[in-house]
Amino acid sequence: MRQSDLLRENAENCLQLAEQAARGPTFKRYTRMAQGWVALANAQDWLDGEVPPWGDPRSDHPRT
């Protein structure tokens, strides 16, 4: 299993905890934690060479 998959599992766990929490500080805290885990997973994908650091430059700039 890739490291980024483990990080995404952590994000999913945080989302499950957020669903169980009452709307309030606890819900917000788990939601922010999930966002952080997803950001780490995306960064890990980049470090592992799975995705480029930004979009495909050919698709961002149409050629004339």
C-alpha cells in the first residue's frame, strides 16, 4: 500500500469522526484534520512522482 493511501485513510477516519460529532468545534476540528491529511496525501503523491507539481503545461496554455 502506498503511503498516500494510508494518509487518505487517516482523512477518511477524521471525516467519520466529524460525522459523529455534534456540529460545533469538534466537527470543525475533524474536518480541518481531514483536509490536512488529504493535502499531505497529495504532496506524497507528488513526492513519489505519481502526479506533476502542477497541471500539464500543455493543457494550461493553448498553442497558437
